[in-house]
Amino acid sequence: MTETPQAIDPAELPQTITSYLKAHQARDLDVAMQSYEPGAAVTDEGRTYNGHAEIRAWLSRSASEYTYTIKMAGASTLGDGRYDVMHHLEGNFPGGTADLHFRFTLRNGKIARLVIEP
């Protein structure tokens, strides 16, 4: 069953997500990693990273590979601890701009899954 996303004020996002996004933007790996549960998974550019070691390596690489600005463009909830946060990026990556969905699934107050996709 597919649920319809319900737009929410970004201020209504759970603290775990807002803390993670701030740390991700600041490229603060230690704080960002505190947001993930031990068995978390991240999918970005079609590749999945499992567990803290792989996620930390992905964050480290993505933070150093390109220079970009990121601006939140909206947020919605799908219920059951699932949130979609839309971002607009501009930088020196191929194409120069991108609108990306950061799709979070929370479990026990931590990020269990993050999928980043157009």
C-alpha cells in the first residue's frame, strides 16, 4: 500500500533528522554518525552502504569529492517513522544543480534507512 506524502513544516521534522542534516551539511562525521542505528543502510547514486563503517566511508568520500551548497526545499511524512526531505543542491558536481529527496526511515529514534534519489 502506497501512502500519500503529507507536507509538513520542516520545523516538525524529528530532532534526529534535523541534527543529521545539519551535521551532514557541516561535514561533521562524528555528529552525523550518532544519528544512525548500528544496522543502518544508506542508498545513494544506486549504491547501498550498510552499517556504520560503510556509511562513515561514504559520508567522508561524499564530503570531499565535490563542493556544493544545499538548501532544504520542503518536507513531508509518510507515517510509520518515514520522512521525505527535499533538497536543492548547487555545486561543482556533474550537471551543477540537483533536486534530491532524502528519504528517511527512523527506528527507535535513529536513522535505520536513508535513500537519496532524484
